[in-house]
Amino acid sequence: MAQISALLYLYVNVCCIILGNVALEYDTKAPEVTARGHFIIGGIVVLFFLMSFFSHRISVGSIVLLLAMMNAIDSMNKSPFLMDLDITLGYRVQDSCRDVSMGLRATADFIEQAKCGTGHASSTCDQPVVAILGSSFSEMSIVVARHLALDMIPQVSLDYSSTAVILSDKRRFPSFMRTVPNDKHQTAAMVQLIKHHGWNWVGMVISDGDYGRSALEHFADQAAKSGICLAFKCVLPSTGTDEDLHSAFRMAVQTIYQNPKARVIVSFSKSSHMKDIYQEMRNEVLRKGQSMESMRRVWLASDSWSMASYVQGDLSLADIGHVVGFNFKTIKHSSFSEYLDRLEATGSNNTWINTFLQEFTMQTNISDPVSQVVKIIRENMNPATVLSVELAVAAITQAIASLCRSRDCKTPGNLQPWEVLEALRRNEFECHGRKYTFDNLGDINQGYDVALWRSIEGKIDVHDIVAEYSPQVSSFTLTDSNSTGRFHDLQQIVSKCSNSCMPGEFKKTSEGLHTCCYECINCTENYYSNDTDMDECMSCDKKTEWSPQGSALCLPKTVIFFTWQDRFALALLAFSGLGILLVLLVSALFLHKRDTPVVRAAGGPLTQVILYSLVVSFISVVLFVGRPRSLQCKVRQMLFGISFTVCVSCILVKSLKILLAFQSNIDMQGALRKVYQSYLIVVACVAFQVTICICWLVLKSPYKHVVSQPKTMLEYCHEGSYVAFGVMLGYIALLAFVCFVCAFVGRKLPQRYNEAKFITFSMLLYLTSWMIFVPIYITADGLYLPAVEMVVILISNYGIIGCHFLPKCYIILFRKAQNTSSAFREKLYQYNVKSTESFSVSGTSVSEKHFSNKESVRHSPSEKDFVKPAFLYAYLFVHVCGHINLRSRLTSAHCASKNDR
């Protein structure tokens, strides 16, 4: 412990001795560079750093920082903001020597000087400190900010090394502000760049400390959200023995080479560390006898070393690979360049400058102490640092000016640092013609310039800006640089743990491995992936889409229905058309032969009603073909139901007429004849069916329905209510059954003119076909379901045509002799004779039986027993001939029957 204290004491004293040689005003408490003014802006910077215990070095960056601050304050003193108020700004810059203890000592001096007017005595109380610029590095800024926050003294960081995200926490650092974005935006920019180039397997190298660890934390979090994995992370120690440091660098290099797939490395390291890393990488390659190409990587350089071209050492850019540097925004024109011109012209007459730069000329072995230094500054300065200093000074100046417009600021104590802090937070300020403001975190997020290093005649150019990043929109904007093409070419570099999964595949991560290390699996059926490296397959809309295994897109399901182009549909439509043609021909024939006995026996005018109802029924068949429409679904069943009801109702009338003719009971026959009104029966039967259809349409009508199948969508008409559908068909079946019963009773009438057998057969055919249809229709589904009903309707229609009309057409066309009144009477006469003889034989047998038993009072067949055949004969004759007197024919038939006996 005693050794560490001694070393620290020696280190601090060396720094102080060095600064003592160049200070304008020497103070025993702390060496410093000062300039007088009404208000003092303090500065904590690193001017010198030790190379060893007895050697020191001043960096170009230190000179640029100090000169930029001096120039910015001098420019503000000449601006209208201060000249109109007749006040000036001074500065007091102290060197922290990169040591926290020295930084704290300087902070304590500034705090004491800032307390002027609050009862604290101070030798410099006439020049109060109102704000502090600095300090360098996030670690130093955190320590200083904690102390300045106690008195709410504004601290504006202007160094690219003080970008740790933690400093944006206003609860812990309420007085800290900075003119550069915090590292959270920088890591977000790197993540966007990695994602844009299609990389997902990267390494990360950081320097130990708040800056590096904060960057690592935020980068890892943002990368994970974007599907980017860290192959490795190396933390380079900032302190330790040479042996320990060398061992740490060697382990980091070995880690890099052990992950050859990680071709992209993000680095938030110090520039000195990166130089050591590159040298160790070269040594490792040489030890293994490998080619220098094996050490090439894509390096994403943070702002801490993106402008430090010296990190290459004795390596070329081709050996290192590609370096993409992130730096703070710059401007093309700055007053600092003019300041350097003036410095070069008058430097030999500037006592302080000549003394201060003398140290730098001694360590660089240059002859001209001014022109050569200015040349080196121009070649190696970071324009972003200059802009950062100018923004900080402009913000403080305009904040003071806004406060001093309404008060006397020349009196010590009238302006307090906390008031300046409030003005900085609240006010907008102007610099180089642009407006700026601090956000609620105390940062100015003006974005980043992205530079792609390039080699020009062996020298590295780090200022080739290829893109700009805006934190507000989280996107890059390409510039017109000549290197933009090379920037795009970086996409050809592959930095992935696994090969990309193609569209149609998804990533399957093995347990325990990174999410970026995976195998590619084909998407299953009805799932797809339309991009590379998708984590999971997306589901198709299973109602309207499908996809095969390993598909990159969803295919629309084919809409199928009983189409017009289907061969089966064409065949059924042909039968329907043929049926319509056949019905029309029969109708024309019956109209032409309407006065013939055959046509009259067929029903006369009712035949036309039956025929045209069949036409409508055939037309309804056509509506079962084609793409279903809602109206079509409603019309087709109603059209068939009502039209076929009309047809069956007319047949029912004919069946009842036969039953009436067969009735032997005179009284019953008279009653039936009174209620027998053919057209009224038809209208009543049809009206009941219409009522059923209306209720069906109102309550739950048929509609278009879509059934999603694996690769197709079947469109068909859903009946809405199968109960209503069944009631409609059941009602027709009931009428058909009544027709069947009535016709079956009268089946023994003269065959040539008797329709009972034909009605019986046609109704039996109808009932059988629909009994088969119902279970098939209920249990089956598919494309040809409408065809099932079409077939049944056609069978029903053709059954009626074939049984009712074709036999009569045959008689009309080919048996004309039988289609006359005389032929009809002769046939009836023969039938009547036959029937009478049958009744006579039957009556005799019955009488004999009764007489033999002596128990019956009945006599031989009376006149009443011959009423049935006689009346039947007369009824049919009247039905056919119409104009013959019923009574005369009845008498003739009776007499003829007696004579034959």
C-alpha cells in the first residue's frame, strides 16, 4: 500500500511540474491556464499524460481541445450576445493528468470559486465560475459530476470519451450536460448497421471501465432485440502490470481467432488498446505461420478511436481489414481554421503559445515551433471535437446573456451557477447558423458521421464520410462519397453462425446454443416463410389459402363448384334440354289432337298444365349448375317444389276421377261428384306448397355456403333449413302417395284408355327415387352433391313423361284407328260385357249357396248389381266423348247387358 501511495504522489507531482512550466499564472494549489473576464468558464482537460515515471507527452488532441476552447471563448466575447451587455468571459483550465485525484482537486477549486456572493471569501471572487467544461473520459466525468451536482454547477462535457449512458440519468447527475449523444444512440446505430448488412454473429471488444461496460450492456440488449448474437466479448484491462496486460491482450486475440465465423467485431476500446490488439493479432498469425488474410475483420470503431489512424502501427489497412468509424457530426466551415491561420501568422509573437508549444516541438523533433505544429494539428485534429467545444461555449454564453438582459451581472454574486443551469435546460441556442437545444436528458443528439477508412499511398484517411445516422429516425442516409460503393460491398462479407435459411424454411435453435446458431427446417403444409432466417413459419389463411411443405408463399385455394364445363353437368343439362324439347313437342301434339278420345282421356286441359309445370321443373335443373349465388340458391328449390307440386296435383285430380268412376255406391258417388272440383283441388294443393316455401324463405332460407378443403374451396347452396327442405319434399311425396293409392284402386279399367297403371308406376318411381335421394343427400357432400338432386328431378320428370304421355303419343301417331269415338265405345262395350258376365256368374253362385243353406233372404242378382259396370261404361264414355247423354248411355249399357244375358 505504501508503494502505491508513493507512485501516485510521484505521478501527480510530475504532471504538476510539467504544467508549471507552461502556465500563464502559477498557483501553488494547482497549475492552470487562465484568462480574465466577468465570468469564468472552468475547464478540466487532459493536457499531458505520462509515458513513464520520468517522461511525459502532450497529445495533438490535447492541443486541439485547449486551442478550440480559447478560440470559442474569444469568438463569443466578440459576439453581439456579450458585447451588447458589455460583459466578457474568461477561462480557467486545469489539467487532470488523466488522474481522478487531480480531477477532484480541480473540481474543489472551481466549486470554491463558484460560491462568490454566498458568504464565502475567495481571492478570485471578482471572477466567479459559472460553468465547467469537461472532463475527459466517462470515468472522470462521473466523479466530477457527482461533486458539481451538490451545488448545481452546470457541467458541459465536450469530449467524445464522456458518452456513457449513465450520465444521462438526471436523478444522479442533475447538473451534467453534453454536446455529444450518449452511447446508447451509438450502439443503436451499430446495431442498425449490422442488421442492414445481414450480419448476426459478431464479437465485441471493450476497454474496462464505465464507458466500455455501459456500451457492452446496451449493445448486447439492443442486439438481442434485433436478432444479433454476441459470439464473444473481450474486456481489456486498463491497469495492471505489463505481463498481465500482455496476457489479457493475447487471450483476447486467441478468442477472436477461435471464432472465425464472427467476421465483424464491435470495439468500444481505447485507441492504445486497439493498437496493441492489432500488433498481437499479427504476432499470433506469424507464430502459426498463417497468411495475413486470416486476421482481416470488419471493425466497427466507436468514437473513442474512430479517428485514431495511428492504431495501425506498422500494419497496412489491407492487413487489418475494414474499419467503419462512428464519429460525432461535424461542419464544413469553422472559425477554428481561421484561428489556426492567425496562430501560424503571429505564433512567434505570442508568448504563451510559443512557451506552450515548445514542449510539443521538443517531443516531435520539428524545427519550426509554429508552422509545423499547425500543420500537424490540421492533419490530425478531430473536427467533431472542435464543434463540440464551440457548441458548449455557445450554449453557456447565450444562457448567461439571456439572464443578464434583465439584471446587473457585473456585480459579483448577482448571477449564480444554478441559474445558468436552468437557462441551459430551458433555452434554445444558435451556433454556426443552426438552432440547438438540450433534451430532457441533457444531451444534444445531432447524430453520427459514419466513415469508412481508406488507404491513400500508404496513409490512412479516416475522414471519408459514407453515411450519416440520425437518432431521431434511427436510420442511415448515404452520402455522395466515392467510398459509398465499398460501403455497400461490405454486405458480401458473411458474419453468421449458421447459413441463412431460405424462404420456405425456418430456424430451429438447438437447446443451449445461441439463437443465431440453428438448423433450417422446412415449413409444414399450410405454413410458409417468405423471408430468409425467419424464426417461425407463418400460417396461411386456411379458409382461402394453402401451401405445400417448404413453401415460400401461400397459394390461393381453387374455388370449385359444379361448373358448366363439367362433363357430368353437360350430360345432365343435355337431358334437361331434351326433356324441355320433348315436353314442348308433346304439348304441341296434344293441342293439335285436343278433341281426340286419347287426349280427352289423358285429362284434356290439365295435360297442358302438367306439361308446362314439367318445363319449369326442367328449367329448375339448370339452376343447380354454375357458381352458386344467394338468389340462385333460393330460387332453384322453390321453382322445383312449386312446379312439381302443380304437376302432381293435376295427376291427383286424374287419380280422384278414376276413383270416382270406380265408386259403385250411388250415394257416395253423388257426394264425391259434388266436392270434385279439379281446378280448385289443384289450386288448394299448390297454395299449401307455396305457403311452405314462403315460411322457408322467411325463417331460414337457402344461402351460398363455402366449405374450406385442404387445397380447394367448395361453393355450394346450403338449404338453410333441412327441416323445411324435408317438409317441402314430404308434401310432394304425400300427394304422390295419394295418387298412387287412388290409381292402384282403379288399375282394372280398360288398359288402352286407363291411366291408373301409368300413374301407379310413375308415382312409385318418384317415391322410390326420392327415398333413395334423401339419405344420400344428408350424408354425402362434395362437388357433385347438386348433381344428385338433378338426377332425381330428371328421373321424376322423365317418369311422368314416359308413363303419362309417351304411350298416348304412340297411340295418336301410330295407332290412329284406336283414337276414335267408335273404337272407344267398342272397347268399353266389350269391357262392360265382360264385367256383366263376371257379375252374373258371381251372383248365381251366391244365390245357390244361400238357397241351399236356407238362411238367406237374398234373391238372384237384381238390377242394382249391374249398376257398377253400366255406370263405369257411361262415365268413361262421357269423359271421352263429352257430348253423349249420360242417362241414355246408361240405359243402353244396361239393356245391352241384359240382352247379352
